[in-house]
Amino acid sequence: MSVSGKDAGCAVFIDRQLAGEYGTFSRLYMQGPFEKGTPMQGDQSQFVPRDRYRLGLAGLEAYCQKQFQKGFAALAPEEQDKVLVGLEKGEIALDGIDAKLFFQQILGNTMEGFFADPVYGGNRDMVSWKMIGFPGARYDYREYIGLHNQKLDLVPLSIIGSSAWTKKG
């Protein structure tokens, strides 16, 4: 088992992403026409990620209030799982946004936050890298190149680097 996405900082990662260029798709063409594309084309909607989250979370909350008379966070874990499976399968209708696409957005961003470099707000204390044995953003593997079939117990490093790299002297 691993730590939760919450404990790994996934929400912080997602908040930072939505507050930046990714959240507004500022570098992508976002003019119409907005027509349903093929599965190979991906989402072709007019909504940028920030809007998808706003609409999707509001729709999810409204759905839970209608079905359970309480918000998603107040549901029992089994009920939350049932709702998430319904979103994943597209069996739940959300106002203004496709539930399946919303689920895919959240799942993808959560995985990105869980495995991203900690400099971006997720993967707090490099928990996911430690879990899978990933050494992180090392710039030099020369001393390990000749080693084969050996486990390297390397402490993961972030893009921020090691304190040894930043010492002046």
C-alpha cells in the first residue's frame, strides 16, 4: 500500500496546475468549432481544465446531494467508490460536463501529482519515488553504468537538487 493522494500532495499539485498555463490552456488553440471527436482525438470540448474542474465538482456535488442528501465528502467510502465507478463508466449525468471525461481528467491529474517531481507540489517527500525505487532527477549515472542486476539504494533527488549541489565554496 502507499500513502493517499491527499497525503502525497496531489491536491496541491492540481491546484498549482489549474492556476497556471495548464489550467487555462493558454498556449493551445481554443476557438470553435467544438464537435465531438473520435476517441483517438481526445476531448474536443470548449472547456479548459480549470472550467472542467469547476463544472465537474459542482455537478458531482449536486448529484450527491440529490442521490444521497449529502455531499461527496460526507459519503461513506463504499458510496464514494460507487459514485466514482459511475463517473468512470459514464453512468452518472453531470450538469454541463461529460462525467466520464471529468473522471479521466481527475484520475490523470492525480496520477501526475502522485509521480511528479516534488517541485510541482505533489509527490510530497518523494513518497511515490521511494515506493517504486525511482532515483529521481539525477544528472550523473556514470559510476553506476557498469553495474548490472544490482539494486541501487539511491536516495531520490528532486529537480531542486541536493544541498551538496548548491553549496558555495
